Amino acid sequence: MSKNAEGQSPTRPVWGTVHYVEHGYSLPRTTIYQGIKDGLIESRVVGVTPDKRGRRVIRLESVDEFIRRSPSQSSSKMRRAMAKLAKASVVSKRIAKLSRRRGKRGAR
């Protein structure tokens, strides 16, 4: 860990916002919320009042543990499923593009 101007190691925050975790750990927002829902990532909502929704904060140590418990490689079953989803996404984009082209021709 790097040292600050006084030669001391900077203290790491204990809690962070979803934005902090999303950008600091490069985790997608959906993965963060799914981890919270599954009880794998610890979070709290602070500052809730009748006229305010509050802000969700996440315990960073639980994010570290979540990452440590994650597999280092995906299984072949997962890779096949992701390839199938990617192919379906490409096909649906092509269909949408063709539909837009046909719609422009009919508007003339």
C-alpha cells in the first residue's frame, strides 16, 4: 500500500456507497445488488427520514470476501450459457436493425 506525505499508510474506509464499490472494484451494479439480495454482501440504508429515502452503504470487507469466494474461472456450463446469450443478443440486434430499415422505406 502506498504511503501518504507523513509516511503513514492511509486508512481504508470501512463502508462505501454502491457507486464507490461499482467503480472501485469494477463490479457491475446488478452484481452488487444481487450479492446484497443473496446475503453475500452486507449493506445498510442510512439517513432514512419520512421525506428522504436514505443512502445505501456497503461494508467493503464483505465485498472483499464476496470476491474471494467467487470462482477464479467459470465452468464450461456457464461459458456455454453465456455464449448462447451473446448469440441471441446479436440476432435480436440484427432483427431490430432490419425492422428499422423496413420502417424507413415504408415512410417514403
